[in-house]
Amino acid sequence: MEFKQLANDKESKARAGLITTDHGTIETPIFMPVGTVASVKGVHQRELKNDINPDIILGNTYHLYLRPQTTILEEAGGLHKFMNWDRNILTDSGGYQVYSLSANRKIKEEGVKFKSHIDGSYHVFTPENVMEIQRSIGADIIMAFDECTPYPCDYNYAKRSMHMTHRWLDRCMQHLKTLPFKYDYAQTFFPIVQGSTYKDLRRQSAEYIANVGAEGNAIGGLSVGEPAEEMYAMTEVVCDILPQDKPRYLMGVGTPINILENIALGVDMFDCVMPTRNARNGMLFTANGTINIKNKKWENDFSPIDDMGITFVDTDYSKAYLKHLFSVNELLGKQIATIHNLGFYLWLVREARKHIIDGDFGVWKDIMVKQMDKRL
């Protein structure tokens, strides 16, 4: 993998760049649609390419390990061929899913024993077998196995967890040396900074991860319930330490406003289920604020979904039509809303990129944050 910076904003730490892998070029900053189970929920791959057009999507190690299982993925020739996706894929390590199974898992130095949410069967994730699983899945970018701490989190627990995450990182890297690539392209490994919302722990973790010398780095354990200002504070601390010449990935973030504010702090890559999950519940993101399309006020509003003319579907559907589809529980409504939200997120990071290159990102960001911070 190669990362090249093309421009830096004068008023902030935002930067525009290019990541190049064997599956193509990724323009940064980038938002990665979440394709948890080898599918971006509710969106056909054709629509994903034509309407949303992301350079990279995300897959989930925990879910793909359970279904369809790595043996099936290997027989298919890897996740790209299995889901007919010829662009970049990133897989997380399953650490966040293990965190979310707090009632059904036990964390030890060796790894994590957890109970499947599907059939209750028990499984174990270790740094070593998670690297093996991600080799089998075959994503272009793979993540270290880490523990994602909850919020709020006791300082001593956060400290112990951080050091264990570092030890797990060492084991991941050592084991990767013994694992050849399974397919005809290379994989890039990202370690993950942890440390909860404690600045001294975040500094320690960022320094440890920076010294590893990986081709890219991730920031985990944020967007788990902490106030946005704490998220920004932790991101700023970490980005000031992580290498300038490597891409930075903020995991699981977030709202459109979160994304712009973190771009300003030096983050290059994002993912979140919010645009797809909110879409299925009738919540739409637009340049002028959020819309609950289920509200009665939209039933005779025949204006476009986004009044700025930003549309991401073949036909410019009206708010009234989309409200009708949700009222009658028509699946097409959720599909249109999902394509719109994902398209808006990709539009937003691409506009951010243009303004970084043009040199007026800071002014544009402040205007957009004010506009989007409204309920329409």
C-alpha cells in the first residue's frame, strides 16, 4: 500500500491524499460504507458502484467468520469474488463486536471466548487466529485484534486493557510474518490506538503504535457513548503523534458533523453504520439538516429529498413519495433512503477533499456544520 498527501489545509490539520492498493486508488478523506455480512445492507452492488461509487467498503470479521465461514470464502477465492466487488475492502478485527457482546464473552490474556449471537455456540478469538481469519477473508486492509473499552471506563481498567491491546498487537504482527497471502494481491495491516478518554493513555498508545511502523494506523474505542468534545480531544492528541506520512482511520465514526470535525483534526478514513441504519428508520441526512421522513409534514412536499439538488439515485424522488413508501412499509423506501444517506456521506467527504485542495476547507466546514446541525 502507498499513501501520498496531495494537499494540507492552512487553517486546520485536514489533508487530502491518495491510498493505492492492488485493488485501486482511494481518494482521502474517505467514508467507507459498512458491508457487515458481505453486503451493504439493502444496496445492490450495481447501485453501490453507480450511485454511491465508494473506493472502499468495510466487512466484518466476526460476522463473516460465523457466516458464511472462512472455508466458503476461501472456496470462492476471497471476499472480493464472493460478493462480486472488485474495489477495496477493509475488515475490522472483531474487537468491537466482542465488546458489544459484553454479557456473552470472557476476556483473558490469551484471547476472548464468546457466544455466537446466532446459535449460542462458543468460539475463541485470539490475535493469532484473527489474523488467520482475515487472511482467509482477503480484505486489502486488515486490523489488529484489540479490546474496545466501554464509556465510561475506569482509568485502571482502561490502562490494563490498553497494555493488553499492545501485547495482542505484538502477537498479531509476529503471527502475520508466518502467514503468506492467500490470494493474488497484498494485504496491509493497521494497528489500533486505544486508551479510552484519558489523554495520557491515548498518548502512550499512540506512541506505541507509531513506533510499530505500520503502513497505516487506526484509532479505536471512540464513538462508544462519550460526548463529541471528548472524542475530538482524544483524536487531536492521537493525530499529533501518529506519523504524518501514514493514513489515519477513525473507527466507527460517525455523524456528518463528527466526520468534518475529525477531518479537521487530521483523520483520513471513516466508517459507520449510521447512514444505513438511520435510513432504514426514516432518518435522512442532507446538507441543510436531518429529516424524519415519517413525519406528516412531508406528505404533500413534492420537493427533492435534498433541496440543494444533491441526489444519489437514478430518479429525483420527492419527500412526499418517500414518506408514502415508509407509510406503507414498502422496502423500496428503505432502499432509496439508504442510497441517499450513503451518497450524501460520500458527497460530503469528497466536497471536503475539494475544499482542502482549494485551500478554503475551514470556512466551508464551519458553514456546513451550522447547516447540518438542524432538524428539518
